[in-house]
Amino acid sequence: MMNKTSMCPSLLIAAISAVLVVACFGEPGDAEAQTVDWKIPPDPEIVNFKREDAEIVTQDLVAPPFLPSHEQAVSGPPKIVRIQMNIVEREVEIAPGVFVWQMAFDNSVPGPMPVVHQYDWVELTLHNGASTEAGFRVNDGSNSMMHNVDFHASTGALGGGELTQVTPGQEVVVTWRATKAGLFLYHCAPGGIMVPYHVVTGGNGAILVLPREGLRDGYGNPIRYDKVFYFGEQDYYVPKNADGTWRRSNSYVEQMGAMLQVMDGLVPTHVVFNGKTGALTQDIRLEAAVGETVLLLHSQALYPSWPHLIGGHGDWVWPFGKFNNLPDEGLETWLVPAGGTAAAVHTFEQSGRYVYLNHNLIRAFVKDAKAFIDVTGEWNNELMEQTSAPRTLTN
Ligand SMILES: [Cu+2]
């Protein structure tokens, strides 16, 4: 970025921009002036582009922690991004001997993460069906309850919740415009007590709405990531039998009464990343290399979380996961609000195992809100070195 002070005389003589002139009179480091300078005004041609003129593209969703292949920045007009999600009621062993009937968007907890760009439209077909994949217990191949989806990224009709209600065996299509950039939660919201029940049983995920120009750091420079991982943090409230063993139910409906009683105490029995204990420490091995920049995305539908990367940092962290706000630099721990998200990037500089976790360490280690990231490459002694090995005390 150019130095504002040196720009001032020429800008004033040319009388280019009232905004920049105001910025010139700010003190060096003036936060307001920086913010004004950092923001990119929306392009009216993009904002006013009509849906009827937009090209339709189909996006195949994938299970977290991974994302569909996507462009990080786009230059053309907004598109209609066509996606489909099938809701499945299924029973999963979330920890050894602990079984939960989940409602899973697209057979996944958290649900898959669509990726669009700001001002695109999302055309979602929501299917209230059944699992077609082996490995889960389902109710004779059919769901039992009405489901829907509330996209926090959308505008109106309860985030689409009013327009997406589908009973078992139905499907519905809703099209909405992604007018805000950022990572946004979505979740099932069928009304009343069903809202928390469906969310605590896994009915949530997030959608990534990238700025059309892509991500930018605090200086306004483009950030391009080599990899992106999505951590969906999930609280469970599993009931117990009278003898202290974990209670197992025969269906999504049957499970509800006892689970609501545990929920009433507000203390989760299990906290995990990506659906089950060990999902990102045992089942899936996340890898990166020294020099790679990784985008770390995190959602929590029910409770705040405080992400921390052991051995690294949030080089740039976007407040509440919203990319049109000036990112914070060099954070140790940041915030996911309940019902929200966080987004951070880190460029790995050392090899070894990193742990990305909720720095409520009880939730991370007594429960299981954590993931490992194994990083290959060179070790830089300038950054850290054991300059004296452990030795026996002599006095
Ligand atoms: Cu639901």
C-alpha cells in the first residue's frame, strides 16, 4: 500500500476523491481512515445484475472438513449456483458405545459447505429422504420428521426456513441471493423445541460466501490459500439409563424426550469436531506443508468457541468470519459466537503436528473439540530451537 502522507499533496491538487481527502487528514494509524481506505464499494453492475440473466452452474457438495473445488476470486457477473442437499435421519456411534440419532444434511455432520461468491444466487433443492449409503442405521429407509433450513447468509422468510419445510418424501427448491460476504451458519429450524433438538442432533453446517475479488489482508493485499479445512463443532446431550450406561434409542423420534431432559441442564455430554469423537484426530488426517497457507473455517451453532492453533497463529482473522471487515493480525485465540463462525488463515513456517482446538481446553481434551494438522517440511531454527537439551539439575 502507498503511504498516505506522501499521497496527500497530489491527491489534493487533483481533488480526486472526497473519501481519500478525508483520510489524508487522519492521524497516521487512524483506525477509521484505514477502514475507509480498506473497504471496496460494491460494483453497481454486480449488485443490480438480474437473476434471469445469470448463468446456472452446478456445484457438487463434499463432506467436511473438505470443500468443493472453487475459484477464490471471480471477475464475471454473478451466477446461480445450483446445489442439492438430502436430509438423512441416521444413527451414528459418536464415541465408543455412545449412539446418537442425527439429522444430517447430505448424510454429514456438519453438513456440507457450499462455496459461492458475494451477489451470486444459491439454488438449493432440499430433499427430505433417506440414506442411500451403507454404514448407518436408518428407519426402514425413510425419515420421520419435517425438516427445513435457515441460512444465516440469506435475507427474509426466517432465512429460508419458511420456504423450505419438507415432510418425509418431499423435496423443495429455494433460490436466494448471497448479498453478504463471509462464512455463515445454516441449520434446521422446524419451529419451537424442534429447533434446538434438530440442531443438537447435527442439523447444521455453514456456507462460504467469498468476496468477488477474493480475500484480502489488512493491507489490502490478496490472500490466496493453498488448502481449506472446515471444523464444525458439535455439542451433544446424550441421555443415560438408570444404571449409568448411555441410552440407545430405536429412532430419531424415540430419542427426543430423554435428550430434551439432558438439554434442559445446558451441559453437553459430548463436544466434538465434525460429528464424532476422533473425526479429525483419527479418522481423517489433515496435512499441510511448510509454506502453505491454510484457511481455517469454524462454526458452532449452540455455544461460543475460542479457536486456537497450538504452535501457530491466526495470521489474519476476520471478525465473526465476515470478509468485508478489516481482518485482525496475529491473533493467538479468536472467537466463534454461538450461531456463528470464525475464519482465519495461517501460513505454516515449521514442520510437525499442530493442534487446532477450542481453547476451552476442557472441551478440547476432556471432550473432543480438536483436530490435528500434520505439517511436513523444513524446521527453521531461527524461529525455534532447543538450545540446551534437558539435563539433570546439579544443585
Ligand atoms: Cu430438522
